[in-house]
Amino acid sequence: MRAVVHSTITSIPRAVWNRLFSSDYPFTQYDFLLALEQGGSLGLRRGWLPQYVAVHDNSDTLVAMMPWFKKTHSYGEYLFDWAFAEAFDRYGFQYYPKLINAIPFTPCQGPRLATAKGVNAADVLPVIESALMQEHDVSNLQCLYIEPNVSEALAEEGWWQRFDIQFLWQNRDYGSFDDFLGALVSRKRKSIRKERQKVSEQKVEMRTLHGNELTADFWHQFIVFYQRTYLKRSGHGGYLTPATFQLWGELLAEHIVVFAAYRNNEMLAASLCFKSDNTLYGRYWGCQEELELLHFEACYYQGIEYCINHNLDYFDAGAQGEHKLHRGFEPVLREGFYRFMPSPLNDAIEQYCQDERAALSEHLKTLQTYLPYKDRD
């Protein structure tokens, strides 16, 4: 086998990419990544340099694809490694650049390695690692928010495992939102009803919009909301450019769902989601006006109701947020794997990973005791 590293997805035919990444998971769709590139959200100035690895067998047939990015910082990853970067800096070592197998700005578990039928992850991962290391001088490689088949292969290869805790709503064959509420303990059920009622009392009308209904005016308004939210929270206008959002709207309309809040036919806020055949993914939120409890309605309750009405199994509402626990989202472990080049700090980093895993495993057990479901008190 041999591996070829491509610095742009445009050097790989769309049909070839989509033949291997054949699921409808939105974030490895060719057009999702193309919009990030062509919209200017990736590149040298952004600190995300695409390194798409294509693996060919001995007859030169393409048998595997894996998206990698050369990073000069640790922003937009969510399974953060600031402790490692600070340790390298403290002891006079260079941490950046590094290579990560991830979806930029998207901490959603899903396929990270696509293989042809009959080709195993364990067969191609060493080939990919070797090709990347020959081409790049980096301190480490990372695979973030990966699926179990790849994590098993990386563990067998000796990569170091880390955990992250996220919160996932699971559809247990609910027939309606009231059915879901009926599964909760009384005080949580009453609390959610009060929160939704409070939004209604503010004369807010919620509308569900699919990608093919989103106009140029919508995208203009939503981008302003998105940038305003990031400016307030982080002091910058967000990781994504207006062009990327607009390209998603053009190229991925069938994967996009928006929960928008209106008053007097004026859009006040919106939550932008992506969807696959069984999962809704909450991704971006922004607002013109801060209304009490509107964030919970647009980002959580509307998504839960949508999943119930459209028979979706899961609602992944995004990274972090233990407040989701009390609204029916269950804590789950997500994985990342790390391969560090030889360094005097490696023993300490490996121990850090072991200690962190143990702590998060215990924290998961604690969080599970706070679930609001009646049958799991």
C-alpha cells in the first residue's frame, strides 16, 4: 500500500470521496469540507492546513481516505490539549505544528477513516501514519471524536487514549414531546414546561426551517447573529466565514435544519443544526436580542421535538454543558487518541492521559446519578 497526501479536497474527485465516505454523516461529506476550504475558514492564516490522506493498494486502487489538518494552534478542537502545549513551552520544546484527524470546529463523533470493503482500519493506519511523518515534522498526531472501529485499531497500535464527556439525547420511541416529559421526574417535567411557557409569554413564535427554505436574507441575518454571539463570548467574530455558511446553504441544504425565533415576523434568534438519517446535530446559535430562556427553547427543546416528530434516534446538541443533563441529555464518553514523537515529556503526558481517563470515568458515573428520568432514579 502507498499513501498520498493532498493539500486540498479539490484534488480528489467528489465521486471518489463520496464512494468511500458513503454514510450520510454530514461532516465528512465532500461538500461540507469543500465549503470550509473555499469559504476561507481553513488555510494558512486560519491555522488549519488540509492534509487529506488517500491510501492506494498495490493495484493503485483507492482503498482508504482520512482527513487530517496541520495545526499551528489548538483552537476549534474541543478535546483540548492546552496542558500539553503549556508543558512543551515551559520546558523549551516546540509543540506546534501538530497534525489532527478531526472535523474542524465540529466536536461530533463520527467516521474519521473511510475504507473500501474488505479493508480494515488496522491495515491502513500504519501506512497513513508513516506517510504523514515522512512529509511533516510535528510534535504529535491526534485522532479526535472517532468511532469505535478506529479507536480499537489505534489502541492496539499503542496510541494514548483520552476521554471527553458530552451529552446526548436519546429517543426512546416517544410519540410526542409530552411522552418525553412523562418519562421525567415531576419537578423536571414542570420546570421544562415553565421554561417553554416563558418563551411563549414573550410573544415568540418558533419556526422550523429546512435548508431548501433558507433565503439569502436568512443567511445574512444568521451570520450577523453568529458573529455577535462570538464577539460577546470570545472577543472575535467566530471561526467560520460568511462564505462558508452560504456554501453550506447551497451545497448541503438536505442536511440543514434551523429552529428560528420570530416576533412580529422579525427573526430574533436561530439555532442551526445538521442532520443524518438518525441524528440531529446542534451546531451554531446566534441572536439579535437576549430573551429569557430562548436559548434553551431554540437549542434544546425544539431539537428534541424535531427528533420525536421525524423519528431520529439521537440529538447531539454540541460540546460541553452539564446544564443539558437536567433537560434529558445523557452523559456519554467520547474518545481521542494521541501519538507523540519521542520527548522527555512523554512519560508525564502518558500518565496525565491515564489519570484524566480515570477521573472522567468516575465523573461520568456521578453525572449519571443526576439524570432526571423516573425509571433511573
